[in-house]
Amino acid sequence: MRALILLSVALAAPVAAQSPTTEVSLRHQLRIDPDDHTALVNLAGLYVRTGRTAKAHRLYRALLGMENVALERAGGEPVWSHRLAQDAIRANPLQAKLELSAR
């Protein structure tokens, strides 16, 4: 049986999430706890909002390799972590492929 873990995911704060301080804080949190689903999802979302789709996709793929946990969007809507990652990857696959092939 899967453990149900609810995490608050601040996906609805694009302005605050674009600050360099936010990115540094999220990256620091992931260095401390690489399995922090909330920090991983928020950093991936920040990357999407700032045009770094390939980086976001790498984080979403990492999320798919982790335990599938129940998250809660900022508005209170529940979502499974794997579903969130799959939806995000499908949202813009062409852009991520272009970014990856350019490296």
C-alpha cells in the first residue's frame, strides 16, 4: 500500500518564484534533501516560467524516479507527483527536445 504524503506545492506564485533568491533557496534545499518533492516541483516550475524547459524536464524526470506521493497545489487541489511530472513533460515536449539538441 502506498503511503499518502501531502505536501504543499506553491505552484501559483509565478512572480515570487522568479526571484533569484527563490532559485538559490530551492537549490539549497535540494542539496540538503534531494528527495524533497516540494522543492523539486517548485524549482522545475520556476525553470519552466523562466524559459529553461530542458532543466525543468530533467527535474520532472527525476521526480518520476522517486516515490509517487500526493501533493497539494497552492489552490488546494490534490495531485500525485508522478501525474504532475508527466503532465508537465507533455506540456511542451518539442521545446525541451530543441533545448537538449542545442547543447
